[in-house]
Amino acid sequence: ERKAAPRKAAAADEGNRRAELIRAAGRLFVDKGYDATTIRDIADAVGMRSGSPFYHFKSKQDMLKAVMIEGLQAALEAQQAALAGLKDPEEKFRALVKSHLRIILEDHTEFPVLLYEWRALSEESRAEVIAVKDRYEAVWQPVLRELKKAGRIADDGKVARLLLFGALNWTVQWYRPGGGLTLDQIAERAIEFFLCDKTGKR
């Protein structure tokens, strides 16, 4: 029993170190790009020796996969929290759009790495990330279906969903805090753009 507590503390510390590595790698992958970022860069960012990250990850590719999955899981949790207690499909859509923009523009999660470095994933890693990405996007589908049924959007199919995400995700390229529009203002513009009025007209 005396040995159990130190073991638990060590395990918690290792978990914290892994989380630190993921956050540092995520920032560097966005700032410098995956190819230009070295394991030494990541280790330096968290005060580790250059070989220490390999205690937690098999390779830089493995780290990239972890960064993307962590970002998606954080986004999924934020999504679920944003939808809690909402019934009206328009309110749900509004909450999803705002949550998505917040997670990619303000919350400093690892999610943006998914937008920048998708092609750097190996085929095997891509399949694992897609499984989590599908869970994230699946939350939107019933909301879009409800909006289509209510005549508030013209199409709830795959292409429409991809266009919606494409438009929202592109904001990472041009949004600047303090640049004239707040995140909420951008969200409202996006919502107005995608939704039809009560009569089904744009």
C-alpha cells in the first residue's frame, strides 16, 4: 500500500507530461508547420531532453495523430456542452456554429492542426483521426436534418455539410482578434448566410 501512492503520482505526472507535449506540439505545428517542427523543438518547448518525447510517443507522426485526436475530442466536448438543454433546431445550429468558431479561433486547442496538416498524416493515422472526426460531424447531422424539415436550410446532404465546414474552417486564414469583427459577429453573419428565412427564402 505504501508503494501505491508514489506509483499513482508518477502515472499522473507522466500523463501531465504527455498532455504538455501534445499542447506544445500543437502550437508548433500551427506556427512552424509539421515538416519544419523537430522533436527537439517540441522537447525544448516543455523543458525536456530531445529523446524524452519518445517515452510518450513512437514518432513525430504518432504525436501529430494524438494532437489531432485531442483537438477533436476537446471540440466534441465543447459541442455537447453548447447543445445541453436546447430543443429548437435553430438554437442548436447557432450554438454549434459559435462553438465551432470558438474552438478553432479562440480556445487555443489543438483542433486547427487538423485544418493545416491533414495531408501530413499517414494512411493508418488518417483512419484513426477520421473515426473521431466522424463523431464530431455526426452531432451536426440531426440538427441540419431538423432545419431542412423546418424549411430553414435548402439542403442537409453531405456536400452541403462539407461546404458549411469549409466556410467556417476558412476563418482561421483571415480572422484576427481585434480586427473589426468579434467572433460572435462572425458567427451571426455565418448563421444568416446559411439559414433561409421562415418562408424558406434567402
